[in-house]
Amino acid sequence: MIKSVGALLILSSSLLLCRERFSRQRQKLLYIEDLAQALSDMASAVRFSGLTLPDAMAQQQIRLWCGGLFTAVCQGYEQGTSLPESWREAIEGLDWEVKRVLQTLSWQGDREKLLGELQRGAETLRETEERWREVMRSQRKVQLAGALSLGLLLMILLI
Amino acid sequence: MEQHSAVARFRQAAELLEGKWQRELRRLSEEQMARCEEIRLRAGRQMTVLLPEGEMAPDADSPVVTHQDLERLCDMLTAYSRYASADAMGRGYLQTKGGFRVGLCGTAVLREGSVANLRDISSASLRIGREVRGVAAPVLREMMDGDLLGGTLLLSGPGGGKTTLLRDMIRCLSDGLEGQKPMRVALADERGEIAAMYQGLPQLDVGAHTDVLDGCPKAMAIPMLLRSMNPQVLAMDEITETEDIRAIVSAANCGVTMLATIHAADVAELQRKPLFRRLLQAKVFTKAVVIQRREGRRHYLVEDLA
């Protein structure tokens, strides 16, 4: 009886670990999706409302997932750091793949160049998100199967 | 007190520049800061400040301004969004927070025959516009016949203080001179130098009952303001074109009082210029205030034009 309970506990903890890992992966996907949408919205704000970049960024601060990034940029800029420098500092801690995309944004004042960069940035992030989603889907299957097999193996060994 | 506020205004202007230029400007004495009219940066030259006696570098060892410095300045002034200021840059200046105006020179980008933008910025001139409160009240009292104010031209050479006097006149009329009712003033601030609008707010005091239309050519702004704001007084800076005069003459028929500035040392010079002779013949303006500078002080002479 005790052995069975122990085996069940091992199985449940493996499943919980998997769940925790999946949730983190899901947050990463939501973040990158939100970021892509933010770049698209900024492009619209520049194109249709003629907003300046700091104003367009300030509008993105309310975003649930990536709002903090824009808050950090706006704060740095208000404290006297240049906008490109504030951006560089704010993206420093991000995932390397996301960072690589965001580094391509030069924040120069040429409207056409800026719009092109924002749109390309948003598209690349969406492509990255799609790729991550695929990878995570297959990883999930493998991880879940692995956790279940391990749990079952332990149960067999214990019982 | 006056020097204190002039120094504060200078420091506010200096804050628009990069740290290294701010450090250079700190080398000036407070007296020089108070008298400084412009800060000038030219590629390949030292930064200079324009004082009434002429231009000088804050320090003999001041660094030389580079093309990159000017491009960075332009980025900072436009909040890294030159596209949002392309129209103003095409006109050769940027209006900044605090009511400062930065004149720019560089290579003009032409589109359909007009200047659409500037690239390769080669020089910048940061003009430190200052409010001088109270300068207009005695002039207005001298000009007014009871509550009535006739159309008035403010005359002086460049840098004579026309805009400063006009701004204070607008403020006085809009808030109401002592014992008089406030008036509805409409301001056609084409070059943004009078009210210095920034995000919809005047950075310089133009009174509580003043409506400002900025960035719009006067010939278009005058009929717009007449239709939309029903003003008692219509004020504008720098009449220079035939279209301006045509719009002013039409507006005068609507019973509105005009206040305007013109580059001319005196009434005689005004009468010598064919463009302004036509304006005088239309009798829209009945008075002229001639600003003269003698012994470092400004004197305001009120003359009849009728």
C-alpha cells in the first residue's frame, strides 16, 4: 500500500513539473505575441497619428506581458538617456532570439525606415513565435511521455 | 529678480543640449547668461553664444562642434522622431518644449518645388525667447482711447523686441488692463514664436482669453480665426507677403482690431516699401509703435499713422 502511494506521488510530481514547465513556455509565447502586436501598434501610431516614438512607446506600457519593457525604455529616456540607448539597456535581459530581433530596431527618425523596421520586427517575432510553438508542442509530447514512462517504471519497480 | 529669471531661462534652454555643451555653457558668468540671446552650433566651429555686443565662445578651449553632434541634437529635439517634425524642419526650425525655437541649416530636401525637409544639418541656432512682463502696459495706456484700441503696427529692426512687446500686449489685452475688461484675442502664430505652443499648451503667457492657431500661414489663419473664434483683437507676427496684407484688409472690414509686427526701423521706412505702402493706404492700422534701442535700453514711441 505504502509503495503504491509512493509511486503515485512520484507520478503526480512528474506531472506537476511538466505542467510548471509548460506554463513557463506558454508565458514565453504570450510575451513574444504581445511584443509583436506592440510593434505593429507602434507602426500604426506613427503612420496614422504621427506620434513621436516616445509617445508611441508610452502607449504600449499598459500591455499585460511586454508593458514592462516599454516602461523601462520610457523611464530611461525621461531620465536623460538617449532613446536607442534606453532601448538597448531594456532589451538586455531578454531571450537571445527576441533580443536579436529587437536589436535591429535602430530608432532613427526616418519614417519609412522606421515603419519598415517595425513591421519586419513584428513579422519576425510572429515567425519566431510560430516556430517556438511547434518546438514546444513536440517537446511537450516527449516530456509528457517521458514523465509518464518514468513514473510507471518507478511504480513497476516499487510494487 | 529680472536677471534671476533670465538666467533660469538660459539654463532651461541649455538643458536642450547634450551634457558636454551644457558644461561649456556653465563657464559663462550669470550676467552673460542673462544677456544671452542665442546659442549657436556650427559644424567644424566652436559653439558660440550671441550677446548684444556680438558672438563669443564660452571658453577658448571649447570643443569643436561636429556634424554628428548636430545630428544628435536634431534627434534629441525631435524625440528621435524627425518624421513628426518634417514640416517644421522644412521651414528651417524646430519648436521645443519651453517655447524655445531652434533654427537649422543644412541641405534642403526638395519635393515638388518646396523644401520638404533638411538633411546633413550644418548649423543650429537656439534662440532664447524671453517674456518681459509689464513692458506693454504703459504703451497700451498711451495708445488706447478709453476702452478703444485701434489697429497697431509694431516696428523695429531685427532683434528689436517686436515679438516680446506683441506677446505682452496680447497678454495685457487678454487678461484685461487695470480697470478694463478682458478682450477675446485670436493669435495667428505662424512661426510659433509668440505663444510657443507645445502639445497644445502655450509655453509663454499670452493671457487667459487668447486662442492660438499656430503653424498656419497668416493668409489662411486670419479667416479661420475670424470664422471660428469671433475675436475682438487679432494678433500676428511679421507681415511679409501680399497674401497676408490681403487677408488683413478683409478682416479689418469685420470690425476686429489688428495687432501686427513688421521689420522696419520707423514709419518712414515703412512708407518707402511698396508692399507696406499699400497696407498704410488701406488704413487698417491707425497707430505704430516704433521700438528704438538707445544706451542699451528700449524706447517705445507711439506714432499716428492716419
